[in-house]
Amino acid sequence: MGIYLLCTNGFSQTSIKDLLNKYNDHSVPYIYVDELTKLKTPPFLLDTREKEEYDISHLEHAIHIGFKGFKVSKTASLPIDKETMIVVYCSVGIRSEIIGKKLLAKGYTAVYNLYGGIFEWTNKGGKVYSCQEQPTSKIHVNSKQWGSYLLKGTKVYE
């Protein structure tokens, strides 16, 4: 799919919505930031970014599962049954849709993709946490192109 090529080929899109419309097929239903914050029972949050991104910041209680080497079998060690609500997220929601599709294909029935990922979460005022589980303003953005979608927080390019 060329997810990593996006970082070097430039962007003709002007918004997260444009990116998601171009690269996602919407086969994993979205959950929006305001919907996620109103849930009475918290879902399992699965961070599909790479470990170095997760370590800089992640949503509270999110579990890192990664993208490049992801195998659905990694979820077997988690206390998740097939009907448990799972929310996958990445930077903006492209990688997480790919992981979400894999989970749906393996029989998980309540998988949602966080619309706009951690960028939209932060843009809407959501808190993120460091690997020491302390609040932080830092967000890993990969490149200046990707960073243009993060409107709040401290951009980290490491």
C-alpha cells in the first residue's frame, strides 16, 4: 500500500479527512474522538504504531501491538474475547485500518478505527502519556508532511 512512501512522496491532501478518503476503504468502522470519550465502558485500545512512536506518547491504557510485524496471534495473550470492543489507532488512521481488517478477518466483531488517530485525539484536546505513563505534550509525527496534520502538542521527529 505504500504507507511509508507517503512520508517521502509529498501530500496533495489538505486534511486528515482527505487522507482517510484516499487511503482507506472504510471497511473498519470509525469511532470519533467525541464518541470514544463518552463511552461508559472503556474499550481495549490497541496502538498500531511502531514502538518508538508509542514510547513517546500514546493514549492512556493503550496496548502497543505495532504495525510492521503485527500478527493477530499477538492478541491471544490479551484478555480480549471476540466480542470485546477494540479501538485501533495510529497517527491518523491508515495503518490502524489495516490492522483492524486483520482483526475482523479473524473473527473479532467489535473493531473500530479511531478517526484521525492520535493526531485527531490530540487536536481535540485529548491527553497522551509517555512510556513512564506521565502526561506529555509530545507526539511522534515521522516527518514535516505528517506533522502538518498535528495542530496541537509538541512534534517529535525522532
